[in-house]
Amino acid sequence: MNNEMKLWGGRFTEKTAASVEAFTASIHYDCRLFRQDIAGSRAHAKMLVRQGLITAEEGARIDRGLAEIEQEIEQGVFVFKPELEDIHMNIEKALVDKIGPAGARLHTARSRNDQINLDLRLYLREETARLVELLAGVRGSFVKLARRYLGAVMPGYTHLQRAQPVLISHHMLAYYEMFGRDQERLRDCAKRINVLPLGAAALAGTGLPIDREFVAAELGFPAVSANSMDTVGDRDFAVEFVSACVLIQLHLSRLSEELVLWSSSEFGFVELADSFCTGSSIMPQKKNPDIPELIRGKSGRVVGNLVALLTLLKGLPLTYNRDLQEDKEPVFDTLDTVSRGLAISAELLANMKFNTARLEDATQTGYMTATDLADYLVMKNVPFRQAHAIVGQIVAFCVKKKKELIELGLDELRQFSAAIDADVFAVLTVKGSVDSRRSTGGTSIVRVKEALEQAERELGM
């Protein structure tokens, strides 16, 4: 394409090399911003009319032309041209071709520098709200599981070693809380996304009499950026968005790790639906948990996207630099990866079953009520450190005798402490252990019912 055909080509005397056009083009990925680009342009044109910078007739022609271009893109008949570099130039050139000189007035008082910042903010504002809804779906899946298995027990783990018995519902509501923090982070991030950058122009603002507050109101921005130089070089909001997404992905990965373990023969705690598993090309018996494995594996690319953005920004001087073109692919890939992971996880959980008998059996071994025995001694006025040592000796005795705590007789227990009486056996049962955990946030049925009812209220279930 000759430079005189490019919308910025007036200063150049040589045709842009084809290799340069190919290297600098971003239309193959920023084309997804077409709706946001057109929405911003329509609001900008309306402001230009209001300020007397273009005529009402020109504004109307621009608006109609942009609406037609949007329809053409949605219908798949619009031809994006790589030589026009990006979404802004493709749409603007199409507008000029469609309506003539009036289209050339659209770029009055703006730059691609503030334009792309606007497009990305509009896009992330929408996608942040969508992710919040996807998170609500995942949280709802955990609440439904908690309600379905209320009262059933399972081993709780530390260091991947059986530690104390807990309710399955308590474990599920732990993830409910985890993904709830993700929602909060996204909502907070949205406050800093939701700031109008348009009007900063290239870097110094504009000498033309624009009305940024009018454009902000048109586009639903509650705030206008305060410094034009900061505005055009700012991608903090994108880094913050990707950071929040990284935590979502890591939480999905932690869940996936548990599902991979729990669905193995060694654990046998859950049964994943056949429709969410795959088989082996050589071993007919295999049922592989590919969905959680892939979610776990995709965490690397999401973390890598955050590192890419941080590295991109770390050495940039003010204000805009072409390096910033590299911000969108990590953002888009992160969004696509995390949103798909959330959607498929909600489906997977909805079709998953716990093997409650296997889980209850697993709570009967491993001396899981040892802490309860130590607490019992504390209630008998034995100092905790002394109680801890006593119970440690009792466990060592159990290991030697190949017995569980609940299998010991009163005489055997009293060898280690005269403070132990017949009432001890109530605290050595799994049910007694779980029911005793009544501290706020604990796993007792009373506390878990309260937490479950609160979660159902929060989600409107």
C-alpha cells in the first residue's frame, strides 16, 4: 500500500516495506475490539458535534457509517486489511471510503494512543463483569455439592497427610470462599479500569475545545483520567486484571490437583462423569481426568502472560511506545484461558459424585482424632504442651500395637495420664471430633449449616 493511502502517510516519501507492514500489524488479534472501537468513535463524534468541531450532518453520517461497519463485521463480510495495521485504521479507512470526507473528520482531537487505551478499558470492563458471573457459577456448584453432601465426612489434610476429619461440605465451602475473593478482586480492579482515557490524545491533551466529561457520561465512565502523559502509557489496569486472573487460574489448578488425586484408584474419593473424561489409546481400562489435568497445565501460560506484561512495562519511558502493542495478546489469551476453565469446571463439578463410604472409611485410620484427645486433656487442666507430648506417646503406642485410638481401652489410655476418664471415648469418634469444631469458621455441622445458608443467600439460591 502506498503511504499516501495510509492515514498517517503524509510525512513519508518511501513506500512502507512489506516486511514492516507484516511485522507491525496487530489487526489479526485486535480485531476483537471492533465493538469497543466503534462505540468509542460514536461517542467521540457526538461530542465533536456538540462542541461545534464538526457539523450535525457530518456527525450523523459518521454515526450511520460506523453502525453499518459494525453490522458488516458482525456478519463476517468486512475485510480486515493487515496493511492498515490495526482495528482503528481499518475502521477509519472503511468509514472514509463509505461516507467520504466527513469520515476524515472523526479523528479530530484524538490519537490512536488514547483510542486503544479506551478500547481496551471498554473491553475489559465488559469481560470483568462476565468473569464475575462465571465465578458465581463455579461458586454455585460448590454450594450445591455442600448441600447435597451435608453431614458426610472426609479426611482433612495437611502436607498431603491425613490430619483431622472434616465435613465434605466444609471442604467445598473452602473453595466457595476462595473464588469469592477472586470476585472481589475483579470488582475492585474494575474501578481502575473504569476511567475514561479519551481526550489525552497523543500525550499532551488537545488544544481543541473538547468535552471529556460528556464522552465519559456517554460511555458510562464515572471518572476521567487526570494526567494525559500517564494516561497513554498506562497499562496498570491490564496488569491488575491479568494478576487477578492468575489467582483465579491458580485456584482452579489447586482444585484440579485435588480432583486428579481424588479420582485415582489410590484415593477413590470422587467419580468424575464419563462425559468429562477420556480413555487411553492402548489401555482399554483407563479413565483419565483430562479436564482437570489440562486446567492445571494451562496455569503455566497464564502465569507466563503476567510475566510478559510485567517485563513489557518495566523499562518503558513515558509516554506511549510501540512496545505497548504487545499488551493485548497476553490479556486476550489470559481471558480466554481462564473463562473457559471456569465454565468447564462448573460443568465438571455439577456432574461429579463423592464416594461417601470410601471417604468415611478414610477417616477411621491415621489417628485423626489425636488433636481432640489433646484438647480433652487441656479441658482436664493439663497444659497443652504436656498434653501434646502425652498424646504423641499414645500414638506411638498405637503404632506399636497396630491399633487406632478408638480401639484402646481405658486402662491402656490411663497408662499415659491419670486425667483420662471414661468420657474420653466421646471425643475419639469422628463424629465427636467434627461436632466439637464449633469455633467460627469451623467444620462442625452447626457452623457449616450457617455458612451454607449464608452462601445460598449470597448467590440467591
